[in-house]
Amino acid sequence: MIRGKTAIVTGGSRGIGRAIVEKLASQGANVAVIYAGSQDLAQQVCTQCAQQYGSELKAYQCDVSDYEAVRQTVAQIRKEFGTVHILVNNAGITRDGLIAVMPREDLDAVIDTNLKGAFHMIRHCTGLFLRNREGCIVNIASVSGLMGNGGQCNYAASKAGLIGLTKSVARELASKGVRCNAIAPGFIETDMTRSQQENPLLTSIPLGRMGKPEEVADAVAFLVSADYITGEVLRVDGGIAM
Amino acid sequence: MYFEAIAKIVAERTGCEIANIQPESKFSELGIDSLDTVELLMNLEDEIGIEIELDQKVETIGDLDRLIQSKKG
């Protein structure tokens, strides 16, 4: 189901995105890895997966918050891979702070990348999905978008928005064979959660530990193969948001 | 004029007789909803070999024909 398909993974050079790239490549997908700044890391994951799994991988630098840049990048990917079957919107940033003192730039930056970035990617990939009469979108949201998180109003709002986007796209495109789901990771061991080490919520994870990027990647692979699931938000959070 | 190309794809898609499709035929009357119209456009792009941005409302076969002509022009 994944073998031979072409996937785009945004934010694919590090953290959860990198684990998703490795997982999809290990199952035989060809992967276009979109990265914002870490060219060396993106190149490295492509080379490593190509050698290890024999898949075709290529890194593309693109700021997903830029509508026009996304259009051009998707067109380039189409030219080089032929089409796209799987889109994983993983690119995300945090600019944590208290809402009472949060500069508007921190709100805009987070919404622009996390929410608009996913919108832009879906906007420009949907034509390809409609042509193929198949497509699978997985948006990486967050438990912050489900239960809120003090100090992360901007991030939580962007992720809650992403869940609304997921369900709307799922409804809009279901009749065309296009599925759209979200994953809501909890606290996953990445660079991004370093700032959360003091979060009291960490002690209330029922499974008693942080998650691993590979555990989120496993859920992505599951949703990509789950033909009868659309509009779902799958928590991968050790039970924290149940 | 892309009327024939459009009519051919619409006929294939809906199973209606190509002779019954006129420039003034509305997509909705042919059983084609707005998302189907977008999909139709994607197929036409491949057939005609141009990229068309659907940035305005098209109600009839003739509307779509004119839109493509204006983009190609």
C-alpha cells in the first residue's frame, strides 16, 4: 500500500518528521523531504534512506508559510517524481509565551507555519490527488490542540485549527478517494520539547514516559494504510489527553 | 475552442450522450458538482497540456471553454 508511492513530508530533516521519512522509505515509498533550514540534515536523511532502503528521496528547501513557494515546490516535485500520493504535514514551530505579553509576531509565525503551511501544501497537492483519484493526507497536530496548554496559546490554536482543517478536507474530498487524518502527539522526545521539560503535565502521562519520534511515525504508516479511516484524530500521547 | 474536448470528458464521466451536451448546458444539470468540475479541469489540463487556475465560477460548459481560451490566449 505504501510501496512505490510518492510521499511528501514537510519538516522532514529532524525530529518526528525525520522518523516519518525513515518509516515511509523503509516501507518502500519514494519521499520528497521538505525542510526549512537544515540542508545538511535533510540531505543526510535522504542519502541514508536511499542507501538503506533503495527508495528514491530528494530534499527540497521550502518555507511552507509562503503560498507561492509551496506552489513552485510541489510543481517541482511533480516534475521529478511524476505525482504525489501521500502528504504528511509535519512542519511546525513553537514560540511559547504568555498571551498577556505575547508579541503579535509570535502569533503570526506559529499560525503561518503550522496552520497555513498545511493549508498551502494541501491546496497545491489536491489537484494531483484528484487526478489520481486517490490521496492520503496526515496532519501532525498536537494534544495541545485538543486540551490546550498554558504558555502555548498560539501553538495550541494553530494545532486546533489543523484539526478543523483535517476534518473539513476529509469531508470535502472523501468522494474522490482522498483521505485526511491527523495525529495528535503528546510529549515526544525532540528538540522542540526541550522547552517543555518543566511542564507539570509531564508527570501526569499515564504511560509514565515521553514518546519517541518512531512511535509517531508508526501511527503515520498505520493511517496511510488504513483505507477506511478518514477525518480521525489519532492521539499518540501515552494517554495524557484521554 | 475546447468545447469538444470538454464535452467528451463530460460524456465519459456522466454517461450522457455527447450530442445532448451543449455550450449552454449547466454542469449541475449534467450531474456534475463543483468538486467534479475541479477534477474535470485537472483532466483537461492533462489533455490540453496547459495549467489552468480555476479562479472564477464556471456554471456551463461554455463558461469553462471561454475560461480555458482566456488563459491560453
